[in-house]
Amino acid sequence: MTKKVEPFRLRQSDDGNWEVENVTGHWIKCETKKDAELISNAPIVRAKLDRTTLPHNALAVELDKAAEILDKYNMGPTARYFRAMAKLARGQGS
């Protein structure tokens, strides 16, 4: 049985900014709610790769979009990982 993948937690701070908890107790302040939602859903997008027949270009686009937003918020190592997974989803190897 596989563990259910959950999105990262979201919250709106008192000043109206959206934040994502990517590690327990560590909140990333986002410029927009959409940015926060994209980061929050990154674990779910990644988990889709495990359940998908490859190549799968639509999933590769989702992974690339996640990488782009992760880069925007200085999460470079994770963004690089998502780009590598996008390449894999396209059937291009690692």
C-alpha cells in the first residue's frame, strides 16, 4: 500500500500574503495565491510520475511549471530535481 501524498499546507498571513509550509515550521512567503498553490501541489505533481505510463508530455509540462515556480522562490535544488523528472516524463532519460 502506498502512502497518500498530501499537498504542502497553505495559509494566509495577517498581512494578506500567502505562505506555504514546505518543511515543518518553515513557511515560504509567496507573491500570489497562485504561486502558493503551485508550490503546495508540487508533491502531488511529483507523485503522478510514479503512476503514469511514460512518455507523458502533459505531466512533463506540470513538472516544468513546478520547477519554474520553485526556482522563483529560491528552491533551486528541488527545481532541478523537478526539471530532471520532466525530462524523464518526456522519455528522455535522466
